[in-house]
Amino acid sequence: MLRFYTAGESHGQALLAFVSGLPASLPVSVDFINHELHRRQLGYGRGGRQKIEKDRAEIFAGVRRGETIGAPIAIRIENRDWANWEKILPVEALPESEGGASDLKKLVAPRPGHADLAGSQKFNFHDARYVLERASARETAARVAAGALAKQLLREFGTEIASHSVQVGHVKLERAATWNEIWMANGDIESPLRCVDPKVQDRMKAEVDAANGANDTVGGVFEVIVHNVPIGLGSHAQWDEKLDGRLAQAILSIQAVKGMEIGAGIAAANSFGSEVQDEISYDRAAKKFRRSSNRAGGLEGGIANGEDIVVRGYLKPISTLRKPLGTADMVTKEPIQAAYERSDWCVVPAAGVAAEAMVALVLADAFLQKFGGDSLPEMRRNFEGYARQVEEF
């Protein structure tokens, strides 16, 4: 079983990721992890924080001489902005004479749509600072680092993951994108919004500019594709073994994601069954079953069917607005304008990178459950034996 968790606050000393369950002898590239972290920081509509942070992963457990050793892996990502917050978020209690620094960044005007108020009520804080520090999407940097390890495992078996933006605000990509288009856009770090169509991307940029000009924020939709997926990952047997359910939880756990779709799921709800199901044929020359389309998004009955896995995340506009909405002071209970924290105004491409990481972590765990093995060579033998079984079916 692959397990991971993260720790750290947005303006704390660092973000931490812990990953347990990867097989021994898996080659690990720190450069690739850093490349993924860099991709998360890109995108048109990002705020000033990205100019401060230059995310780099430091592995201090579980990898030696460029390979996993079968032990838990620990990764640290420094927060450069900590230098500006050290007196505001100290680990140890401050003397009363120095306590005033902590009061400077108190947040008592909760932002509608953020975790500020619900989290403060849950933990009985009358200052949302500690809630927002952990609820911040800055946390996804640690997920991306963990997901980069999962991607490196999947690549050993030929499985690749990529994402692209299919909608920003009111502007949509109105056609299906090919895998090659998505893969090319995914590798273009100069692409402002990682859309496969340059003309649509220009309109998306104008939408971001309009939101920024109005001191507002804008949401959108990202799509994650998993290419070259082996048949049989996941299971129909129990609710929590279904791969589509696990992917849904993973995508919806990303900050500001409020909806999720697999394949043509939303359109399918408005259609007849004969218009939705993917017809099956058998290619005798290739010795493979094939489907006429992929409206199922690569998943049937909670099991990967060998087609590309296609998932979409629906991202609401982020909650921090320079044109604040009305709220109520958590202490006085009086009407007040919501707090403003330095923020982005469009994060659709960055959310796509975080989603790639979450999908990779779910699929890597599914690989380990299906093919097992304490080392990569053992896992590869199991995988190759199963591949022969499928071929001979």
C-alpha cells in the first residue's frame, strides 16, 4: 500500500511530504521533482508569492545513491517567505513584551468560501490565522513533490500523466484534445494557461485580465489524462476499491475544486444509454479488445479498462478577493468587509498540476495493490506475468 501525507503551513518554515510503500530500487530524479514543483508555480494569473518562492525538494530519508531503499521517504520544501513571518508565527510562546508581533496578522474577518470561519469554529479559534495557514493551496506543493515520486514509478511501466486547461471563466475549449496535443502543451513551460489551442488560450488570457482588472478572481476546468493504463487496476468488489471513487476523492480534495467528472459523465446524464456506452470489438491481428469511443473515461465498474483515464476538476474562483465581500467579525459579530491576503487571481493550470500528482498517487497505489513486490524487479516480474495473461485472454 502506498501512503502519503503532508505537513506545514503556508508561511511556516517549510512544507513536508512523507511517502511510504514505494518498492526498493526505484530510480529517483530530484531534478524531475523540482521540474514538477516549478510547473505548479507557473500560469497566467499568479500573484506575488510565486516571485518569492523558488520551490526545491530536499530528500532527507528513503533515497540513497539515486534509488529508493524500501523505507519511508521524507521531502522538505523550504518556504522562503518564512523570513517575513518568523515573529508572527513563532513555534515557542513569546514573552508578553514581544507578543504584539503575532497580533499584526490576526484575521477576524473570515472570507466567504474559505475555511476561515468553519475552521475557526471547529477548533475554537477567534483568529483564523492558523486555519488559513494550513488550508492554503500552498500545501499542494508538498502533494506535487509526493506525486512526482508516484509518476516515476508509473513511468517504469510506460504510464504517463498530463493535464491541460479546458475552461477559464466563460471561455471553453469546445473540442476534444488529442493525447499528443495535451502532451506537447504539458511540456511547454512557456504556455501561460496550458491550453492546446492558441486562439482559445488568448481568449482565456483576456478572461483572466478582465477578472484582474475588476479586482476579482476566475475559476475554470482542468482535465487530467492518464495514458497507457493497464487493464484491471481497481475493483468492482467493494465501494472503497473502485478506482473511479478513489480518483474522485483525490481530485475533490484539492483546494477550491467543487466538482469532478470522469469521461463524458456530465453529458452522459443528459443522454440515452445507446448514445453513451462505448461499443466493443475484437482486433484479431492485435489480439486486443477495442472500444469505439471513450465516453467512460477509461473506467468501467470501478476498473481500468485499458483506455486513457480522463478526469476533470471544476475549480471555483478562489476566495481571496481584492474587492472583498461582506462578512461578520468573529469577535465583535459586527458586519465587516472580508480580509484580503496576498493572492492569485487564476490558478487553473496550477490546479491541473496538483491534480496530476493526486491521480499519480492513486494510480501508483493501485499498481502496488495489483502487482505488489518489495523491489522494482519483483514488481516488474509480476506486471509482465499479468500482461501475458491479458494478452492470452
